Amino acid sequence: METRVKALHLVEYGEPPAEEIPLEEVADEARRLLSTVTVEAYETSRGRLLKLLDEYGNYIGKVLGPPLEKVSLGSAYQTAFGVKVTLTYGTEVVGWVYLGG
């Protein structure tokens, strides 16, 4: 039986995190989702921007700078729009992805 990972189909509105949650609770789901995203790459004045799209072409996150395979999961927050997982490269937050809310 195929397991589908739900993803929230909203763009970032700069919302403040409502509550930090343990990353361990959502890490497997985030990794699964990141392994299935489609990446659109753009060159910007700030560097290479990777737009993350789910299987339906909906925008669910972004990474600015490093390739997707080089980023790590940073922290997780429950927001009004669902669970937001930050993506890090070294000690810098370089992106985020929304999980199902």
C-alpha cells in the first residue's frame, strides 16, 4: 500500500511560528516529502533559488543557495498554515518546507 505525504499548498506569508515542536516528530515525514519534490531552479541576485513543488506542482517550500541534497532539517514549528520545517546548511537556515497541517 502506498503511503502519501500530505503537504500544505500555501506560500510563505512571513507568519511567526506559533509553537516549536520536536523535530523528531516530523523528521521522517519531512525527509519523505523532500525525496519526492520536484525542484525548479532560478538564478537570483541573492544566489540560486530552488523552488520546491509537490507531485501536483504546488509550491511547498524553497532553498536559497546550496543544492537540496546538501541541506539538513533544522527545526519544526506548528504555524497557522501547518507544520513548517526549516532547512539548514551548516549553521544557516537556507530554506523551509511545509508539511500537511
